[in-house]
Amino acid sequence: MLKPLHLRTLRAVCRTGSFATAGRELGYTASAVSQQMAALEKDSGLALFEREARGVRATAAAYRLAELSERVLADLADLGRQTRELAGGATGRLRLGSFATASVRLIPATLSAFAGRYPRAEILLEEGEPDELLPLVQDGTLDLALVYEYALTPRQWPDGLTAHHLLREDLLLLRPGHAHPEPPELSALAGERWIASREGTGGALSLTRLCAAAGFAPTVAFRSDNYDVVRQLVAATLGVAIVPALGHVPDERVQATRLDSPSARRDVLALHRAANTNPLLPAALTTLHRSVLR
């Protein structure tokens, strides 16, 4: 196989007409240049020089090989430049996962700031619930995933993953209208119809446990994982609900009240494989933290 180093030296010899001059230009001795050219002749199977008493003369084959190598060496130089940019995070690809609420409230500002800093980096976004995203982080399909856990349904993240805490959000009680006393006693709502997320989800389990602590089991009339749907159902006086702060948009038809309980909260975290070496990963985490603090 022809070595790029030898081809670069050949081009210098053909241009200068001398092993010694080419060596001085490249920082080699004339002997080192001679050894490189002998190795290139062996690897290529070509007679590249005519040895004469007063020096060497490049053959037509040598000039042709030097000409043919120009594009190859230029491509290798470009590859080297792109590799350095990739290693430094200037280019590359970041594969990000997020749950729906964070995709609306956190991801746009994060991606905008990230794209401004790394305009040539490619960002791919995958949306799903934590249980859907975790396997994708573990197998390397995703570099980073935003997930959540409720205080009343703590989670154990798989081995090999690193968790970064991003924010803690309150859980809000949603009721129709705006003339309710504050703070509410959850036990006073035992007779209400409830709107909850899908059965078995962290939100639904958290609701059940909050109500159990208040001495009752909630009567769930409707279920939806879409917090806009939940808010509209509450506004239509079809029930009351408990949602995380990120999932609520102010609505004059709905009163949102923070629950006075240390367990009424949800934490948002970013997970990645501890062994992930993507150069863009640290920058993505920094950007996420800055976006949350705004």
C-alpha cells in the first residue's frame, strides 16, 4: 500500500529535482528522503528515479504518480481537518430523546442555543416516554434523553447510565373557574371526578398515592396523556386534575394551585451512557442547564 508520507515526499522531489533540497524543505535528511523513495519504488513497482553520478533524475512514471497523488493528498488533508472538527465538536451528530412536555417547554430554546453555537452540527430528536427512551440510550441509538420521575414513584435508572438533574417542578391542582380558596385541602375533593393520565403511568400512580395520603381513592372519569386535553376537560367542568408545572399553560377558565405537600413534585433529568464519547454531549448538557435556568 502506498503511504501518504512517501507521496508527499515524492511531490517535493519532483518539484525541487533533488533529494537534498526536498529534504531541507520537509525537515528530513537526504538519506531519509532516499530511503522513503526506495520504499515507494518497492510498494508501487515503478522505477521512479534514474541514479546518476551527480544525483538522481525523476522518471516520467515519477511525475505521473506525483500528479495522480495530488487529489488523494488533498482529500486526506480535508479528511484530517474534518476529523479535527469532529473531535472538537464543531461538527457531528447529536441524537436527543425527550418526553412530550419537555419537547414543548425546554427543547426549543435548548436546540436554538445549541444550533447557534454549533451551526454545522446535526441534531436528531426522538420523542417518547422514559420507558421508551431508556433502551435507546442504552443501545447507543440516542446520545441523551430527557426523562422524569415523580417523588411518589421514584425510579432506579439502569447501570451504566449517568443522570444529570435539570429541574424540580411542582404538581398543580387544576379546577374549573378562579374563585376557589387557597391552598385547597385535597381531602375536600374526595367526591370530585378526576382526570388522570394513562393507567400505570407515573402521573396516574402519583395521583393515586396523593389521594390515598388524603384518605380517599380518586374516581377517574377521563384519562389522557396530553395535558392540553386535560386542561380543556377541566375548563369544561368535567373534573379536576393534578398536572406537573411544565404541563400547564395559564388559562383564565382554570385555576392552577400548587399542592402543599413535599411529595407533590416531579424531577426532570438528562440521561446518557457513562461511556458515551460524543464530543457534542458535554455542550448539549451545558446548553440544557442554561436553558432551564432562564
